[in-house]
Amino acid sequence: MEKFNKVLSTAIPFDRTNVDTDQIVPKQFLKLVQRTGFGKFLFYDWRFDQGGQRKPDFVLNDPKYSNSHILLAGENFGCGSSREHAAWALKDYGLDVIIAPSFADIFYNNCFKNGILPISIPRIIIDELIQARSTIEVDLEHQTIKYDAKTIPFTIDAGRKKTLLEGLDDIAVTLKYEDEIISYEKSHAL
């Protein structure tokens, strides 16, 4: 994973509640075995019509959000099945931060495992962010969201923060203890 520190971006106002992982990446696209390539299928049934043409009224199809790295969402984002493909699709699309009032637990955990920062803040602040006229800065080190001359703090578990700042996935965290693991295995060899 890449190290995460700050994201400065316009934000996509995706004001929907109870968005489940089946909507984030529909089941028919789960044939890939690697983590990349899923971005083109993100919200596919909402982004495209049955002929595969972009729906002009869907927010991700608006050119002003084509380089956005922040998604503003409604309550219970990422509910439904436990598919990690949903986080893969969001990351592959270019999203680094998802801000919502609440997240489904498994999806929330999958975000961290894939280098995405999920931030849970009150709905009233999400509404302000949707109306913001400036770009939004998310600073993980200082745990702040800045917009329109305002600074909003957010909370995050210290361990999760450290893994994002250092760009560590589960395997990289384990490998930090490689010498101790080898020593243990040698001392317990038959």
C-alpha cells in the first residue's frame, strides 16, 4: 500500500443511504482475481444504462468530479455482503477517502486494509461538505478535515492511523515481526 497523509480534492456528493456492496460493485464483475481493474465497474448499474452508455444524471459521470479522491456518502455506507471487491473498486476508481455518518463494520475494516480512509462524522457536517465551495483537505496525521476556512476534527483508532500513514497492509505488519517469528520457530522446532 502507498503511504497516506493528506488528500486535497473536490468531493463527490454521493448523498445516498444504505449503499450496499452489491451496488458498489455488482456480482457479475467479481471474476477478476487481482485487486485492480474494478474501478470501471464501480456503481455500474447506476452509472450505465443497459446498453453500457453513461447515464448523464449520475454524479460520477459529471466531468467536474473526474479527478475527485473524496466521496461524501449517507448513512450505513458499505452494508450488505462482506465482499472486499467493493473497497477494491473504490480504490481502483481513485477514491482515497470516504466520509459518511456511518459504515457497515466489515466494509469499514476492508477500507483500511486497502488504503482507503473511512471517516465517520455527523450528518450535519456531511451536508456542509456537500455545500462547500472550495476543495476539501483531509489530513490524517492531524486528523482534520478543512473546507471553507473551517477545520473539523475526526477520530481514528491509533493502530489504523499508523498503518495508513506507513502504508502497511496486514502482510507488511506481520513482516515487521519477521525476526521474532523466525526466532520463535527455531526455538520450537522439532
